[in-house]
Amino acid sequence: MVSIITVNYNGYKDTLELVESFRQFEDYPHEFIVVDNASPNGDGERLERALGDTTRVIRSDKNLGFAGANNLGYRAAKGDYILYINNDIIITCPVLKVLVERLRSDSQIGAVSPKIKYEYQRDTIQYAGYKSANPIRASYQLVAGYQLDCADFDQPKRTDAIHGACVMTTRKVIKEAGPMTEAYFLFYEELDWSLQLHRHGYETWYEPAATVFHKESMTIKRGSPQRLYYLTRSRILFVRRNRKGLFFLLSIMYQLTIVIPKNIFYHLLRREWVSLSAFIKGSFHGLTDNIQY
């Protein structure tokens, strides 16, 4: 059985659409676990009423962040396979069997993500694998981001990182390699977790025979100061957690001498005072917060 875990934060309508799409198209054995991440608008109670006995709704008493809420859902899961999926995704055909079979095909595969396309532009790819940047930079490049879907992206393959919007793993892998770290709160969790899996001898894979559609950024909007804060903080935390020795020193210097001054100048030039404050706070917290090994 697959335990499907999704996190809700003020996303009642999207969460219902996600669950309904699986009810409509998926026949592989599964259970659904919805973790309401202390939504201030009362979503937790509303979801309990709407979903009834068919879906388990867990209501957290505080916002645990992305990894924390997913880990809370995992502790309640009963399946041997675990699918973490954003609540702003829908499916239009079965996906679980394909992902399970990819994991079963090789014991070295620790996690697999499907092809992810945009719900608002269904011929356009968001994710068809990741390629890591050089060790000094804390970034990953989408293999086919914003490109039209075509046969070039229809081959399953190893990839440098899975995508946090939709990823399947197994209970065995989590027990051996550990769950996603809760150090970040938002962003970079799946990139960090991919490295964690690699360090334990597992591969991460892209499986295009399964496709999901992503509305993207429904919980925290693109361009918002909140998003800028967490992206900035998490990028620096990622360096502190995953770069060692000379690469650590070079990565930190790159952030301090290039990335941070460049972004401060950019927001100053545009007089974006709220964004400037968010960026500076994110940089400071990224450099000083506990990295939680």
C-alpha cells in the first residue's frame, strides 16, 4: 500500500481537488493522510468534515513547516511506500503503480519523482530532473524547466535531486537514511534530502511514465517577502549543512561577497524596502540559525 501524505495550509479548495483527483483516477491500494499545518482560517476542522472517514486528517497545533508536517504525517502512515505530494497538485491518470514499480526495479533507488507539468499550461514542464550546480553554488538547475513537453523528456533516469512537490520513497529507505530534515521550515528540504540519500548509497530518479500537474506556489506566493526570506535563509543553511572543508569556505565567501551584496544592491536600487528587510533577515538567520545535523 502507498501512504499519500499532503500538507495543507489555508489551501482547503486545493486539498479537496487533490484528494478528489486520486479518488477519480487512482485504483492502486493507498491511504490518504492530510496534515493541516495549523491553518489560521479553520481549514483543519473544515477538512475533517468534508473528507469524512475516507481520509485521515491530522491537525497540528502549530505550523511545523514543510518537512515537519510531512514527518508528522509519516508517523501516522501504514503503507510500505510513502508518497509526499503538494496539496496544489492534481492527477489525470493513475501514477502510483508506475512509481512503485520504479522503486522496485532496483534496490539502489531511494526516491523517485514523476514528470511534473504546470496545471495552468499542461504542455509545459516544470520538472524532468535536476542537475546540481558546481559545489561552490547552492543551486540546482531544472533539466527542462518551462520547456514544452516532448519525447526528449520521456526517458526514466537518475537525477541529482528529486522534486519536493511529488516524491515517492519507501519506509525501508526512511528508516535507513532518515527523513527530511526540519532545519529549513520552507525550501531546500528535498535537495538536502537527496544528498542525504546519496550519502547512504541510494540513487534518486526521474520517472516520466507518471505525470502530475502542479498549480505551484499556492501557499507562499512568488515574489512575496516571505518567500524571499525563506529562500535566502534556506540557501545559506544548505551550504552550512552540506559543504565541507575548502568547498565550505568558498561557498560561504561566494554568498558573502557576491550573492548577498548583489541582492542588497538590487533591492536598494528598486527601493523595495520590505523585500530588502526580508533578504537581510533571511541572510542573517541563514548564517546564525541552528543547522540541526
